[in-house]
Amino acid sequence: MDTQTYLTKEKYAEMEKELEHLTSVGRTEMAEQLDSAKSLGDLKENAEYHQAREDQAVMEERINHITSALKTAQIIKGGKHSIVEIGAEVTIARKGSSAKTTYNIVGREEADPSEGKLSMDSPLVQAMLEKSEGEFFDFLTPDGEKVEWKVVEVK
């Protein structure tokens, strides 16, 4: 599995800010929640304490994830792209259709199909990687249908 994390400058800064918040404010608030829950009595049957411990574990997992992602981060370069690759903006159309769809090719951390951001690990992007404007590529849909697409534009 690729351990490289691809991030835009903006996402990198956002993750740094989140990490700073979690390690300072988040941990302080969590310690206060745990102290408050402990004061409620018997820890074996203290639902507030168990919930606070679970919340703490989730927060620490997020801190570890962000720390790891930032350590392995490679900043995505902007600018003009001539082929489909990470950082490119790609417009595609299904063969025989005039309807076009535009996607930004990003890393896992930024993928959000509802915003037109596809992870370079997604099957659709994998099918079109390294194609240039005017080239066709086949994509196998989840139900097994083979669909031919055209790369209309790469920016």
C-alpha cells in the first residue's frame, strides 16, 4: 500500500490547524471531561466515564492519523497538466454523450465526490490515469458494465 499522502497546500494547513487544536484544546477538554466523569462515582458502572474514555480514544486515533499523514505528505503541484495525474482537473464524457463531468484529482484525504474531488486511488481515476486530451478509456462499473469514456480536457 502506498504510504505517501498527497495534499494540497490548503489541506495541509487545515490538517496542521486541526492537529494543533486537538493536541492543545482537545486534550485539555478531554482531561476535564474525564475528571468530571470520575467524580460521579464507581467507575465500573459510570457511563459518563466510559463514554469519555471512548471519546478520548477516538480523538487520539485522529491525532495519530493526522500526524502520520503530515509526516508522509507530498504537496500537490498546481499548474497546467497535460495528462491525467494527481493535481489535474479533468473533464470526461461518456462515449456517445455530450454530457461532461469535471473532476479534480486529489489524494485520499481530500476526496469528496460531491465536490467533484476524486481520489487518485478511485477505480475511475485509475482507469484514466496518464491519459491525455482526446484519449478514450474503459471503465468497468460496479455492476460489471464496461463503459467507454473520453478525456475531453486536462488542466
